Amino acid sequence: MSKFRIIDFDIIYLSYDEPNAEKNYADLCNKAPWTKRVHGVKGSDAAHKACANLSDTDRFVTVDADNIVHENFFNQELDFDEHKDLSKCVISWCGYNSINGLMYGNGGLKLWPKQYVLDMKTHENAPADDPNAQVDFCWDAEYIQMNSCFSTVHNNATPYQAWRAGFREGVKMSLDRGVPVTTDDFSKKIHWKNLHRLLTWMNVGIDSPNGIWAILGARQGCSMTNFDNHWDYVNVRDFDHLQSIWDKLPKSDQEATEFAEKLGQDLKSKLHLPISILDQQASEFFKMVHTDHTRISINALEKE
């Protein structure tokens, strides 16, 4: 099969503990009444297998619970080379991050082959000798990254949601194919796209609700991955573990800002990164000029 119509596949809403889950679910059901839901399954591998088991189609679309899907996503029809083996291909669309304006696969919509998901072993089910699969989905899947953006990621409804989103990306963007690098090699070994995304997470978003917590999370995730010898970065996959880190943090915006600034100085001196929290006007300006609005479907941002 080389032609795909989105409306021919199950849409599965994947939620865990997101504070905006019910609101976003209602929005999705209004746009795609055939939506199914998987809720509260612990572990990314187990949660995606639950989606696969729920699906009655050979492929299924996952919608993360912090995502608002743009309505014309469901009008998509994709046509691939009929000779291409798509059995392990995950088709991925960019998500627009409302905190910092980044637009990449993180949080975006994905069309999964059902059998591949049932067979894969990632995150909590990954082999001990496969570090990348322990923190992300396997490299044996071929991701077909679509250029268009058909959703907006709202992962800042609460300080904790924003901090966790930033922390997880701060860890993952600090790895080279799932493995930490030496501080001397950091800027050389980390793929330039991931490095740029990491810097954006660590500097941009103060103009957004709870944006300082996403910035703090990204800086803390990067710092712990690179400098904390007592912390195992694989724990980024464990939401209970992340909750235990959050519980030890101060809870005021002022304290978050002070801690983020302290971490920023450390990251600047040890990793030689350009670290500086952009103020509200600078952050708004960055997002205005950084975002390629031609990739975002039909003025969707203005409609929300």
C-alpha cells in the first residue's frame, strides 16, 4: 500500500496525566468522531502497544494529549513510491510548540504501522545494550518526516507540565544517538539541529504561560545529563522519577528564574554554550521570525 488517506485509519488519543487532556480530547472528538483513547498506561512502549492493540486498522495515528490537531489534517492524502517498503516506516508531522516556537517531530502527529509497534522493544522494554531505545523509539524504524505542521503542542498548562516537557528535551537533545558525550565534545558530537533546539528550549519562552519552568527544565535536564554522575539519564523515560525531581524544586516563578540563571552560568562555562534567557519582547520576536508559517496549515495558530 503506497497511498494513505488519514480518514482511513484509527485516530488514537494518548493521554497519561496531562492537565489539559479532557479539553483537548473533546476538541479532537469534535474534529474526528471516530477517535479512540488510551489513558493512564505507564511506560511509552506499553502505551503505544496499547494503542496498537486498540487499533482495527493496519496503521494508526497517535495524538498526544497536549496536542490540538488542526482540522484539515484529516483531509490529508499521501502517496509514496509503490516500491518502497513501508512496513517499518513511521510517518511523522511536525508539531508547533506554543512555548518557544520550535516546530519539529516532538509532540507531533505520527502514523504508525500496527505490527511494527507490537514487535518493537523501546523505553522500559528496551534491551540493556540498546541505549537509544531506552530513552526514545528505536532507530530501526524509518521516520518519514513530513514538512507540514498540523498540530499545536500546548505543554505548559501548569508549571510541572512545562518543566517536564523542558526537562525531557533537555536530556534527549544532550545525547548522541541515545548516549551522553564528553563535555569537550558536546558542541561537536551533538547534531546541529538538536543543539539548536536545545538552545531554544533553554533560552526562549518567557513570554508564554509557565515558560520559565520549561526553560528551567531544559537547563536542568542538560545539566544533570552532563554533570551529575549520580543520576542515570535513562530515568528520563520514568514519569514517577521525574515527579520525584520536581518535588524537590522550589515552586515560585522567582526561584525558578534564579535557579535557571544559576544553571545557565554553569552550562555556559562548562559547555561553552550561548545561554541567556530572552526577555518577553525578544522571545516574541524570536518566535515571529523563527517560525516558517508556510508550513503551518491554514492560519491554524490564529484560529486557536
